[in-house]
Amino acid sequence: MAYIFLDESGDLGFDFKKKRTSKFFVITFLFTANKRSIEKVVRNTHKTLKQTHKTKSGTLHCFQEKPVTRNRLLKKLAEKDCKIMTIYLNKKRVFTRLQDEKAVVYNYVTNILLDRIATKKLIPKNETIHLVASRKETNKFLNENFKLYLENQIKNQHKIDISVSIKTPYEEKCLQAVDFASWAIFRKQEHADDSYYNLIRPIIAEENPLFP
């Protein structure tokens, strides 16, 4: 049994006059056959936090954590049997007609990444693949559309048995790990800071731009 955990960094806003609008949007996959080892990294990192800094939910968010916590988790993650694949999108190069179709862009980019993993044979064809995406969208219709789109695409194109679910980082601890990885990659693209990225460089299987 193999797992793919999905998270993204940045936003899909296109009003660049707003200060909080990012230049890049990053989607990251973390795939592994040993889910428990990734969960252990998250649990052990959370245990090292001082009581005053622990969140009530028990959920780590890379953007909110201190550098020492980021370094600790990313270093431990790089030691595990897992791989990372990512696509980063320079939003200024996105066709104007797509800028109002955020759900379409998200689904399209995610499918490209999934297709590349299958094409490179980084996931086994004879096993069921469980893809777990971090829940950002509260609209049930869009979530269901996302799940069906990915399942149909990968089954039809690569004959791979895949199930897609959407969970919160609290429900699925491995999503907290991919959040850290995605943030590190985003930090490199958005702010030209590769200090965190370099910690996970050994487990990055592929990193590509879309609309370069």
C-alpha cells in the first residue's frame, strides 16, 4: 500500500496589487509506503515544543512555527523513506481566461503532478494508492469534483487503482509534514530563500515549473 499526501503553498489570487497575493503557487506531493514513520516525525516534533507554544489542536503549521521547529521536522523528514515531487506556478504567466477558474487550475495542476509520478513509475501499479489532500475548500461540490476528476484521470490514463480523500491536518498527521515541505519549496521560489529547501533536497524526486 502506498500513500501520497498533498498540500499547497501560496494562493491562487491574481490581483497583484494586493500585498498578500503571492507570485507563485506551489503544489507538493509527499509519497511513501511507510506512513507511520512520517507520523512519528510529526508527533516527535510536536513533543519538543514548550508547553506555552503547543497549540490546542496539536497541529503544526510551518508558517507559524519557529525556525528551530522547521529545521527539526525537515531534517527528520529527509531521513525517512519518502519522496517529494512538486510543481510551482508563476501566476503572472497564467492565461487570463484561467484566472477566474481557480478550481479548474488547481485540479489541472494536481493532475499533471500525479501523471508525472505515474509516468516515472514512482508509484506501484499493482497496489492501491491512497491520495490524501489537505482540505482547503469547504464547498462539498468542489471537493467531490476534485476527487472524481483525479480518480478518473489516473485510472483511465495509467490503469492505477487510486482512492482520493480530503482531510484536515489534524485528522491526518502526514499532511503536517507535507505542509512543511511545501512551505520550504515555496520559500525558495517566492523569497529566494533556499535554507529550508536544502534540508529536504535529497528526497526531492522532481521539481518543475508550469508555464515557465
